[in-house]
Amino acid sequence: MKHVPGSLQADLEAEVRVPTRRALAKQQTRLKVLAAARKLFSEEGYEGATIRDIAAAAGMSTGAVFANFSDKSDLFREIMNADMVLLSEAMRDAAQKGRTVDDALLRAFAAGYAFYKSQLPLARAAFSISWAPDQGPELRASPPVQALHELIAEQLQLGVERGELSQEAEIKLRTQMLWDCYLANYPEAIFLGWSLDALQAKARDQIRVILAGARRG
């Protein structure tokens, strides 16, 4: 029988090690807390949902919540990061169906608005946290948010390659302008109750105006 070095054997055993019952229970508790928190944040917003309420909704003690998350902001941040990953995927999938740069960007924006339309208090909380001095910079610089910036830039670059936009399209600047417009439309949905159709109509005009100076003559 071929001898396997001790260190290698230990590594192999670690790779196939089955999670312990305690580890599985901890994971299940964490998922319950996240599910309860998401529901309450979506219904009550960040300020309206307390750790006590989240614990009660999850059917456990506040101690169990704190055993998995340091505080409410830690819990909210994990939910937002997970959402941003899903949002990025949804917007990217939508953009890939676009026939032109305008169409791709509009489809991406529409997918983003649809993602949060059913949970606007959560979106409002996300905006509030994203500009808070202590948590905002980290959230705005998170990989999922950067992926959304990259998505817009990629669509502009494709527009250049297809000859829709000029080589001097100033992609970096227009990416930021489009991102700012995408975010700026959320208050209409959150506070004024705009429909998805109304949001898309405004976004369509914004995209047209921002890209107007980059069109090929």
C-alpha cells in the first residue's frame, strides 16, 4: 500500500469532512435569522425592524441572533450584499437581451427597478445606509456594486465596437452619469409610488440624453 504523507492525509480528510451537527444547526439558525430579517426590513425598513422583532420572527432569542451577527447593521449588510449579487445577475441577464446599447441599458435598469419594486422599504433602507458616514463607503465600494458599474461600462464599450457610439464616447464619465440616473429614479418609486412603466419611461429619456453626445454622426 502506497504511503501517504501525514500532512497530505490531513488535507484530504479536511476536504471530505462532513459538517458536524452543531455546525449544521448554526447554519440553519443563521439562515432563519436572515430570512426573518429580510422580511421585516422589507416591511418596516431598517429603523422599524429591531433585533427583538427579528428574533421573535425567527422563533429564537436575541442571544441567538447576536451569536451569529454582531449587530443589526451587520445583519443588514449581509442581506444587502446578497441582494446586490442577485441584482447584478438580473441586470446582466436583462442587458444581454438588448439589441442596441440603449435597449440593453434600459433592460438592465428595468430589471433593477423590478427587483426592488416589491420591497421598497428595503430599498429605502439600502439608500439610507449607503450614504451613512460609517457604513456607506464600504457598501458603495462592495464588489457587487462595482459589478453594476462594470456592466454599464461594458454595454457602452459594446456600443462603441458596434459603431453605435463614437470612439470618443468618454465611457468612464458616461458610466457614472448613467449610474447616478439609475439611482436617482428610486425616490420616485419609494416616495411617489411610480409604476415600473413610469420609471422605464424616465430612464429611457435619461439614457437617450446622456448618450446623445456620444452618437456617431
